[in-house]
Amino acid sequence: MIGVDIPGFGSLRVAHLVLDFNGTLAVDGKLLPGVKSRLTRLASDLRIHIITADTFGRARAALSGAPWTLTVLESGSQDRAKAAYVRRLGPARCACIGNGRNDRLMLRKATLGIAIVQAEGAATASILDADIVVNDVRDALDLLLEPARLIATLRA
């Protein structure tokens, strides 16, 4: 679990990290450098859940042999499926990272939502439903690896 008290925002006690794959951890289906090592480090404190439509069909190969759960969604209502997944885990214990329109509901539900704007861009709805917006998934993961950084961004 990762815990941090943020003045004016509240106490974060995060046990689960829920992430999108394409556009978030990967660009064009290829895992970005440095992502796997950061996720592996975070897995010692958090349960990692990767939920994807797997547009390019590469998620299983890219993420094999690591300590996380991969869920490939069927087409249709992916935004609701991702939000339901977070609801089952307990939104107060979830941080979510994503960029697509189908990530917006999970970003809104989670106690901490982080939207990223990389090569694919980010859906405006997801940016508006996030607590933080960063330019790179590695920056988002580093916020969780160094949770005191969250205070500077989220404090009132």
C-alpha cells in the first residue's frame, strides 16, 4: 500500500493501480522503455491491474512474466467495464492511469486519477476527470514511486 496525506485533498491509501495499455504503457502496441521496471518496483507495494482493448494484440507478449493482472476487454462499453473493475476493487483504494476516452470513468471513480498525454494524445473528457495530468507514463509512475511529489501537485 502507498499512503500519503495531502493537505486540502485528503489521505490517499492506495492498494491497487489500474492502467490502460495502448496509449498509456505502450505506443502502437510497443511497451515504452522503463515502464516494466517501474511497474515491477511498484508491484512490491501495489496490486497492478492492466485493462486494455489490446488494439494491436501485443499486450500479453509485452507484459508476460511479471507480477500483475492483465484483462483484455471485449469491444463495446469499455469505459463502463473499466469503471466496474475499479468499483469491484474499491475506488477509495485505487489509483488509475489512462489517456483514452474509455478511461474517463475509471479516472473519475478512483481516489487518484492520472491522465497522460503522449504520442496518441489524450481525450479531453479523461483530462477533465483526472486529478493530475502528466506528459509521460513514466512521470505518472514516478509520482507513485515517490508519493511525496503528489503533495506538491494536489495540496490546496
